[in-house]
Amino acid sequence: MRSLRRSRVAAVAVASAIVLTACGQSGSGDGAAAGPSELPDGWTYVAGEDVPSASDTDEQVLPVEVTGDDDVISEVTDTTRTIAGGDDIIEVFDALGRSDDIFAAPEESATETGRNAPQTFLFNQTTGTEGVLSLDGTLFLGNSVRRHTELAAQLRQAGLNAVVIDNLQAPAQKVRRIAEAAGYAAAGAQLAARVDEQLAEATEIGNTVDDVRVLHISATGAGGDPAVAGEDTAAHTVITAAGAINVGAEANVEDYSPISEEGIVDTAPDVILLSQADLETWGGVEGIRTAFPTLMQTPAGENNRFVVMPDLQLKIGGISAGTGAVALAEYLRGL
């Protein structure tokens, strides 16, 4: 079995603006999420610091006619009380300087804006029309064709503007479409271009990465059960842009889905990747061992090679995806 050189990292910042910390240390910078206060011994926190923002935001142009990814044309007239279907929506509003427009956000949002929103709501396949209408928003921006298409149709019938953006499309394209719906087409194009530049930078670095096998585990997939990430996830984009092999996709996992104990061993990952929120949910190593009993029998488990990343940079597939991919590529290149 191929062996990887162990990376020695401790509060290192490199030219591409990343944070790599190990052995219980954490770090952050402008635009980067604050790292966990403590990591298990030998684990590494990887985060990009160059999160794009619109440097010259033009005046908001409303009304704007938008064709959502559910193929419905909507006229957006007011974003001041936006009900956001996900953190990818909120990230774009933050980058546009419109954080105050986020009136309602998902429970357990990974963004400060979402956590501080006047209202929080549970957005999933069981979300009720009456509950959303009771929030008295001016716009519903959904981020899932699968979960929000029917809801959006019902909201429109009740008189609430609703636009659905596909969360599975390429990050830059998604950023552009969200910004257009918010009335900032020019700024959205600027943001999208920067995300694409960062993903291209990650790919260039990733071309020097030697077939590192990465398994991304999550506490919040598959209806809340422990799961691994397949191809149709934002994390897959980040992992592959960084030049690594997403072993969940290799194992034909769909979205975030459970995998058997034997399947975990068969994936033979070199690196175990998880988000900061998932680490907090599991409460540390023992929680992860309980969720995935055979994880420590893999090369990554045997070598204690675990990487923690900010949720926005790993699991959301929005503005932070590019800087997250660059940071992960830099880490993987050092193995």
C-alpha cells in the first residue's frame, strides 16, 4: 500500500492565503472562519483566508426578472426581508453588502448572518407553506430544486415572490445566479469570476498531488445519520479541484449516504475530511469511532490523518468553495 509523507504543519500561512494548524492549535484570518478551539492530537485544520467579496458593489437594480432553476420566471421587487433557503444564499448576500436583507435563515446556519437573523426556520422536504408565509418575508430564495420547487410554487400562489436556485450547479454559476436574483448582476459576475479563478488555482496545485484518496464523512447527511459524500455534493467539487480522489464517489455513493463498515475499509482513504460543525456534532474522536467503527482500520485512521475544514468552504459550494479548494490542495501537496 502506498505511503504518504507526514505533513508537518503548525500555524503556517503560505502565499495563497491558507491556514494550516495542527495538534490542537487553530487559526483564522480576514474572511476565514475561526478554527475550532481544540483539535484532537495530530489532526489538522485547513482553511482558506481569501473569501471573495464584491469590492465595488453597484446600486441594486430592481425589479429584475429571473428564471429560476425550476424554469419559472419571477419578478423580484424587494429583497429587504429575504427568506434564505441555505448558507450559499446568505454568503452571496454577505459578499454584496446586503446581510441585513436576510430576514429568515436555516436553523444551525454556518454563517454569522444566518445565526443572527431575526427568524430561523427548518428548511427541508417537510417545510410547510403556511410556516414560511407566517414569516412575512418579501422574497423566498430556495437553494434546492428537489426540496423547494413545490414549496416555491405554493408560495407564489399565495402572493410571495419565490426563486429557486439549484445548489448542485457549479459554484461560480450558482453565485452569479443568486446575485442576479438579488439585483446585482454586475457584482455577481465579479464574484463568480473570482471563484472560478480560485478553483483554477486549486486545480493547478492539484495537478501536483499524487492520487491522494480522501473520504469526507458527515454527521448531518442521509436524514441526520452518519454518511459519506458522493459525487453530487459540494464537497466533491472541492476535493476533486484539489487534485484528490473522492473515494465516496468512487464507491458510487449518492449525495450524502450511509456506507457499510466493510465499505469504509474498502475505500482505503489516505485522508479523512470533515467539517467543523460535524466535529462539534460528534464531540471528538470517540463520537466518530461510534459513527464509523471501522474508520480506524483505514490508512487514514491508522496514520491519524484527519483534516477539519470550515463548513462554508467544504459543504456549501458557494463563494467560499474556491478558497477552500486552494487550501486543501496546498495541504495535500505537502503530504
